[in-house]
Amino acid sequence: MILRGTYWHFEDVSFTEDHTPLPTVPTPNLRTQLNAFREVLSSNESDPLKSYDLSWFLHLIGDAHQPLHCTTRVSLTLPGGDDSGNAVKLNSPGPANLHSFWVACLAVTILL
């Protein structure tokens, strides 16, 4: 299954510890889409469209509270950012990167 909105279902606000210049936050992103979905949900649009937008709205609210969907660490070695933790490799059994590790922890927490 291809996840629609893969390029806008997050908003990576950059931070740095080594004074690397920060890139601008691309648009569209999580914030612009939340606003767009909110507009549709408060409009007279059709129920099928509102249903679709509501499911994405709820998904994005969850992502906004997931640290690796709202930040990216920029450094001299990763001037474009760490890709929401995907570029942070782990040296342990299990998920190969920090983002996958975090998502796996969330999945286990939700199932409990």
C-alpha cells in the first residue's frame, strides 16, 4: 500500500548543535495540511470528502506529537537533516534506524 501524503504528513523543524545553517521548512507540510483539512471539515463539503479529511486530520494530530515527525537534526555531516531519524543508524538487533525504532515502540505501546 502506498501512503498518500508521504511528503506532507510531517513538519520537520530543524535544530542544530554545531551551528550548521538550518534549511527552510518545506511546504506543504503537516501544519499546512491540518489547516486545509480543518477548512474542509468546517465547510459544507460532501460527507465522503469530510470523512477522508477527518481520517487524515486525526493521523496528523498524532504525528504532530511524535518527535521524529516534527523535528530534524541538522549537522555538518547531515546538512539536509537526519530525515526524521531515518539517517540515525542503530547498532543493535531490531530496527535499523532511530525513526523505525520509535515507530516500533509506539506500536507496542498502542497494542498494550
